[in-house]
Amino acid sequence: MTGPRVDVVTVGETMAALRTQGPLRLGGTAQWSIAGAESTVAIGLARLGHATRWIGRVGADEPGALVLRTLRAESVDTALARVDPDAPTGLILFEARIANVTRVCYYRSGSAGSRLSATDLDGGLPAGTRVVHLTGITPALGPGPAGAVRAAMAAARELGAEVCLDVNYRSRLWSRAEAARALRPLIGMVDVLVASGDELALASPAELSGEDDRIAALLAAGVREVVLTRGGAGARVVTTSGTTDMPAREVPVADPVGAGDAFVAGYLSGLLDGLPVPDRLRRAVTTAAFAVATRGDWEGLPTRDELALLDASPGTTIR
């Protein structure tokens, strides 16, 4: 008996999220949701019609139930997610401090997600998995999660699936030196590397300083596509065949949090659909624009039939 089709597997921590409407110290109302880079990518891909599975751990608590319920409601497979009876679900607080500036506080030390390990990949990956998506956030959580990342990469190689690694550096989780020591040894198993300009140094040899030299070294190490995210300036993809640039979509900024993960979801969707690099980038900047123009990490991500909405004139009413 074969299991359900799975196009993409993501591995990492998903937390309960609390969003305030003003300074946290003043109290007031807040809204519960979930947040996690890998699960945001999984939700984004699921909304675009791809079969996704999230592997991670949550606590045996109500926040953990919220995480699993939300992912399942978004058509993300959680068959390999584990409920840890001995640790709580992690928590992240988003504080809308001023205008478009959001402050983030993590409460994930000792969380169920920080207890993720290679044993969570003991069952291997589902047959037919095409892409495994990972981020540099997970190995920052400790030796166990770092081992899970390595195990996921090894399983992807054994299955013939592609590996996408988003550097996604988080200064509140570890130093740049710690990140570089953990990420550089993984590059030989990466097919698609996503990074901002300042994150390239964390994945490339320490002795290199220029962006072009770092990219060349990554390609020489076996990375097929280096995807550079440039925020409001758009994005660039460099392969051995050449360079492709794409400007960002112009939208009103409501909340920049989650834009990078939305971008990755769009890019991987294009990859899964067999689109050429320019079309993948166009879909990626479009999904990122949806995230920027709506509040929340993943709530505003588009379905496939909504991708064309940004082509409508401002003020358009769709009837």
C-alpha cells in the first residue's frame, strides 16, 4: 500500500505565535497564530497546489495542538510530526512597535522543537519526494536539530531528491562564526542555496570577500543555483549558465515578516513546475509581495489562481 504523494518535505521548528497591536509592555489585545520558516514554506507550496510534509516536534499542549491543527487545515501533511510529552511548544512574540517595524522575541530554549534529532528522520523520506527544504535556523537550535538537518540531507541524496537550503541567519539564535562553522560543511549536499548578500559569507569559504568570488566558490562546490534575495531590490539567480535578475513587485507594505519564506515557496513552486529561472523568479517575487502586503507570516500567501491578482490596477474590485 503506497502512502500519499509528497512533493516537498520541510524539517524544522514551528512555534505558537502571538502578535500584538502595539507595545507589549502596555498590554492590550493580541492574536494567536503559528510561525516557523519551514512551515511557512510548506503552507505556501500547499496553497500553490503542491503536496507538502512538515517534520518537527511540538509539545503535548494546547499551543502544539494549534500548530498541528493549523498545518493540517492548510493541507500540510504532519504524519511524521511528533508530540513530545516532556517539552513545551516554542513561542514567538511579534510586537508591532512602530509603523512597519516589528520586534521579535523567542521563547524556544528547551522547547520540543529544540529536541528534534536525526531519529525523527529514521523513517526516511516518502518515496517520490522531489525537494527537501531546510534552513539555517534549525541547526542554530542545538546539536540535535543540526543532526536532523544532516540526516535530512543524507536521506534526500539517497532518494535522489533536491536539497534547498535557506541560510536564514538569526542573530538572536547564534553568532555569525557559529553559523559559518555549522553551514559551510553542508554546502556539498545543497542544490539550491538561498541567501541575502551578507549571508553568503556564512556558506562560502572564510578567505573569500567579494560576492562574485563567494558565488563562484559555491557553484564550484556543487551548488546548482545560488538565489540571492535583495528585499525591495528584487532577487538574482546565478548558475554556471549565467545570471538572472528580477525586480521586486511594488505593493503597499503591511508586514515584511515572512516575505523571505514566501519568496522561497514561490521559487520552489516554479522549480517543481519545471519553469525556467526567470519564470521561477517572477513567481517568487509575486508570492513575496503577497506576504509583504498582508499581515502575518503565512496568512496572506496566495493560491495558484490568485497569483494574477497583483496585475490588477490599484483599487480594483473583483466581482
